[in-house]
Amino acid sequence: MVFFEVCGPSEVIVVSGCGGAKPRYITGGRAFVWPLVQQSDRISLTTMTLIIESRQVYTQLGVAINVTGIAQVKVHGQNKEMLEAACQQFLGKSDTEIESIAKETLEGHQRAIMGNMTVEEIYQDRTKFSQHVFEVASSDLINMGISVVSYTITDVSDDEGYLASLGRSRTSQVVRDARIGEAEATKDADIKKSLAEEVTMRSKYFNDIEIAKAAREFELKRAAYDIDINTAQARANLAYSLQEATTKQRIKEEQMQILVVERSQQIALQEQEIMRREKELEAQIRRPAEAEKYRLEKLAVANGIEAILRAEAIAESIKLKGDAEAFAIEAKAKAEAEQMAKKADAWKEYKEAAMVDMVLDVLPKVKLLDCSARRETRSLSVS
């Protein structure tokens, strides 16, 4: 008949027997067990809490003290070798018996370590003492398949008042150290305050210097910018003045050119007027003279004095012709001379141009008067 054995996750079923086969370890599961052929046993994997008390243990300097510690231990079920060792050591034993064995082992190691340390070391550095107990006890309990989960000291005492005296001495030392520390802290605070004030003043002076430097650089740059701006403004004003003067000069030149053109046109008109006057003189003087000559010649022939009248007529004709040609040449030369002079004077100041303008306005009137006077003179001579 086959039996099923079932166990929870905190225990192990050990099945052994059946022809010398190795035991089987089932953690948190089930196993087949053949009656009369195989045997099943159980071992707990729960954590066991042990209170380790060591009373009146003499330390390294011969002072007896009491130490109480708490340890958490358990059968190690994750490592097969440790589980086999635990089964070999504790299979068939109760939890109380396993706890007793682990407790005695831990207490022995705790007492041994207490004998190798002073009271001050145990009292002042409990972590170091706990670490030593944990390491030494773990090495022995691992061989039994038990692992030490944790170990801490809960109490250190003595029956002679040694720790109380040590505490009072330590208290006095702490008070003294506190007073010294307070004084040193006050001194350090004053020193640091002075240093901080010095640093503050240095920072202030440094900032003032930097501000002054920045202000000086700003003023220098602003002065340089003002110089550049004023220079550019002066150049712009000068360029404007030059451009204005150039423009005025061009306007004045154009005005003078216009004046020259006007004077040229006036001279051309005067030349045309002179030509008209010459033609008028020719029509009024030369032709009438020739006609008069012809009349006189006819009259001389008629009167028998043809030779005398012809000579006089020829002489008078030559004279009139010479006078007309001389007058025309003189008028033309004067017109050309006046044209050249006016062209030269047109480039002078406006005052001179105005005077030339006045002369040009009067000259034609003078010429007309001169021509009229000559015409009247010739008319009187011919008559």
C-alpha cells in the first residue's frame, strides 16, 4: 500500500530506506513512502529565536560583567550539504532540543569573546562584539547545518557598579568635552565670523573696485563713441557743406551759361540787326545814290556837262560805297569784339555781368544814333 506524505514550505520530509538508496529531501511538497520498506521523518525550517545570557563572565582585565544577546537561527534548507548535515545532527530531535544545542554553542562563543575583550570595548562598541560573536558562531553552526540569521546584544551590566562608574566618568568627560567643544565652537564661530566679515569687506571692496573700473571703461568708451559720433557728424556736415557749395557752384555755372547763351542770342540778334541796318543803308543810301548818279549823268548829258557830272557821280558813288563797306566792317568787328568780351565777362561775378548787360542794352541805341547821324550827314552832302 502506497502512502503520500505532504509537508509545508517551512519543513522538510526526509525519505530513507529501500535497499541502501540515498535519502530524499522534499521541501514544501509531497513524497511517496512505501510502508515497511521506506521511512519518513520531518525537520522544521522555521526560524528559532534564542536568548543568550552570559552572567559573571570575566573580561580581559578581570572585570566580571553580564551580557544578554538575542540570536535568530534556522536549519538551512536551501543548501543540500547543510541540509544533510542538519539531518544527520538533528533528525529525530525536537525543536526544543535543537534550540538548546544552538543556544549552548552560541553562549560558549559569546563567553569566549567576552574574555578576549575589555569592558570598555564591549560597552562602547557593541557592533564589533556582535560581529565577532556572529562570525565565530556561524562557522561552527554551519557545520551542523544551522545558519545564524542575526545576532545582537540587548544588555550589558555588572554587579559591582563598574559600568555605572564608567558612565559617571564618561558623563564627566562628556560634560568636559562639551564645555571644551562649546568654547572651541564659540572661538571657531568668532574666528569664522571675523573671516566672514573680512571676506565680506574684501568682496565689497573688490566689487567697488570692479564697479569703478566698469564705470571708467564705460566713460572711456562713451567718450570714444562721442568722438566717433562728433567726427562722423563733422564729416557729414562738411560733406553737406561741400555738396551744397558744389551744387551752388553748378547752379551758378549753369546760370552763367544761361546768361552766356542769352548774351550770345542777343549778339546774334544784334548781328542780324546790323545786317538789316546795312541792307537798309544800302537801300536808302547806295541805291538812291546810284539812281541819283544815273539821273545826274542823264542830266549832264542833257546839259552838255556829262564828263564833269560823271566824274563827280563816280567819285561820290565810290565814296558812298567805301563808307558803307567801312561802316559794315566796323560794325561787324565791333560786334565780334563785343561778343568775345561778353563771353569772357560772363564767367565773372554777377556785378560785372550786370554791367555788361547794361552796356549791351545801351550799345544798340548808340549805334542807331550813330547810323542816323551818318545817314543825315550823307544826305546833306549829296544834296
